[in-house]
Amino acid sequence: MAKHEKKKNNKKISIKKIIFSTLMILVVVLTGVCGYLYWSFKNNTYIKNNYLSKEDKHEEDNYEEVDGISNILLIGNDARNLNEKSRSDAILILSIDNINKNLKLISIMRDSYVEIPGYGEQKINHALAYGGPELLKDTIEKNFNLKLHDYGIINFNGFQELVDIIGGLDINVSEIERKEMNKFIPEVNPKDPHLVKKAGMQHLDGQQVLSYSRIRKIGNGDYDRTERQRVVISLIIDKLKDTNVLKYPILASKLFPYIKTNMDIGEILNYAYTVYKIGSFTPEQMLIPVPEITEPQIINGKGWVVLMDKEQNAQIMHDFIFNNKRYNSKSLDYNSFKKAMEKYKNDIKNITKPTNKVQPYEYDKEECDIYESHIKIDKKDISNRINKSSSKYKNKIKSKSKNLHKPIKNLEKENNKTINKKDSMLKPKNIKKNEKYKDDIKNINEEVISKDYNSIEKNSNKEENNKEDYKNKEK
């Protein structure tokens, strides 16, 4: 009996621990934990019947549902640590709607051109580097008139760990995506890169999924990148549903170093309990700004940006979150969009419309120096490229230098006579020799001039003598 009770006590898992652990995962996997909350509480009767005591089952009464609609800002970055200044690579808003009993996920494009309080118009992903999560939160509130209650920052290294713990994901990878993934994978894990060898449906591990999520240089750039991230989130949610609930405390302990949030434990527990009570988890998703009322542009000093009709996009977001109204492109006001673009063009100097061949990543070098500290560089590759470039440059200089030197006549002294020799080229390699050569030419020229003058003077004297002789003969 004692052994049975001891075994039973060892198996006890309180609802508090489950909720706390799983909401921490929520912050890391960008809402994937919500799937776990729903499935572990509602469907996992084995856990309820065999692992929770009667006391644990009644702990549920200690939690409170969050009234109304709560909006949580979720930020993903790949800085070395959470306190390092860096841009946000993923910006999402999780909306927990306890009125309509659903969850919504809004992705904001990182190149969206917005007003950052205190810094003027700039890409929205710069706000995190300028003033941390609070400034990014204020930026979204100012531009979209949306109140954000809390935030969580997720480092993508934690994202990689999560995918490995849940056993990887099955993703259909195109050939062009495979090539781009293999460029990122050595950065993610330089010691043991797991390159993807073929296209098609692949079972990807953490470093491969992270690299897949970061692809940006193909297709429609950031639009497709955001879509890939949403695909990954959905797959993680599905995988979490089938993952043993006992793994979550382990997950949470491994992922804590990659998480930063302004939520206290009480708020976290209440959010988690609210998600549990909602009773279903099929998050509706949306991309902001919507593509029909955006226009990509290149601004000198700021690079590639996405201009938008802020007023319409803010209204679309509000309708989606608060009115449970799905976006419909037929209801757009294109006259409003046209006026917004005309205002931008009047306000912004040095604005250039990109050609079809231009991709946003070509302008990343124009962005602030503040981000250079966390960019991973393959030093060997850079060194090889510099040497190769240097060699090409030297060959070009050598080729051009031959045409820069005009041939000159080489005058030499030989048997007290001046002769013309064949044209010769000055070689830039031996400067001392060239200088000596020029001095010799100068001396030769002076000698020639002197000889010529003496000769003329001698001839002149001879002519005078001849005249005198002629006069004497006449006499």
C-alpha cells in the first residue's frame, strides 16, 4: 500500500505546473503551446485519471479567466543573447478572444515602414534595436491604434531546441528552398551542419527547420518568408498535440534561457487557463499589411521598405481581432490607398520604385551599423573572396597600366652622334631605373642642344670668314 502511494505521489503532476510549463512554451513556439493546453486538459483523460490527485483536480478553481480580448506581442530574434541590441526577425500578435471563444495570430511584416516614437519613419523591425520590446510595443500601438497587453521575446536557438525535442517536422521543400536552406544551416550549426540533400517531402530537424524559417532571398521575399513561418507554427501545433505531456516540464526547463517576458507568474497562469477554457484551438491567421494596399519602395539610407495605407490596415486588423470579421479584398478602398501613396511620395525624399529584378535583401547593407555585431560571418569564405577579388583587381591594373605609358624616343650617345632608337615602353615595376633613364635622356638632350648650338656658331663664323675672303678677292 505504501509503495503504491509512493508511486502515485511520484506520478502526480499539478495543473499549475502543466499550465506554467506549457505557457512558457507558448512564448517560444509562437502559440504552439495553446494546442498543448487544449489537448492535455480536454483530451488527455489518462493524465487526469491516473496522474492527478483529487486535490490537484480542484486546483483548477484557483485560476481566473481573462475577460474580453487580450493581445500579446510575440517577438522572435536570433541575437546571441536576449539583452543584445538586434532587429526583430518575427513580429506576431497573439489575440486570446474570450468573448468569441477563439484565438487569432497576426504576422506583421518586418519591413513595414512606420513611425517609431522618437526616431521618425523607419522599418518596424528597427524598433526593437532602438528601444527594446517596449518601444516595439509602443510603435505598434501608435501606428495601428491597437492596445497590446504583454510581450514575450523568443530567441530562435530555443526554437531549434523545441523542434528537436518534439522529434522534427515533415516539410515539403522545393529545390530552390533546399539551396537557400543549405546556406543558413552552417551558420546555425557550424560544427555539425545537417545539410538537406534533396528536394521534396523531408523530415527536418531543429537546425534545418530554423534555416527553412529564415529563407528570404527567393520568391516574394518577406511575404513568402512570413508564410513559411506560419506553416512551421501550424506543424509545431499539430506535433505538440501528439507529444507526451510529461515532456513539457523538460521542454520548459531547457527553453527558459531563451525567453524574456514582462508577464508575471499569475498573468501567465491566467492566460493559460483562459486558453484551456476556450475549448478549441484552430487559430485564424492574418498578414499585416495586406498585400493589395501596400507598395514596396527603396529609400536611400533605409533600404527596401513596404509602404502601406496605415488607416485601412489598422481597420482591417481591428475588424479581425474585435469584430471577428475575416479580411475581404473586395471591401478595400483603393482611392484611400492611392492618396496614402501620394502623401508618402510628397513627404519622402530620395524615393525610388524598385524594378522587378530587385529583391529586398540586396539593400540590407544600407541598414544601421548597430546590427553588425550579431551577424555571423564565414571568415574563410570572406577571405577567399577578398583574395580572389584582389587578384582580379591586380590583373586589371596591370592590363591598364600598359596603356597609360606612351612610348618615348630613346636617345643615346654613340660615337658623338645622336641616333633614334626603336620606341620603348616604360615598365612601372622598376621606378628607380625609369628615373635614371629619364635623367640620361635629359642629359643627352642637353648635350645635343649644346652640340647643335656650337655647330651653328662654328658655321656662322665660317660663313663670316668666307665673306671676308670674297671681299678681299674682289678688291
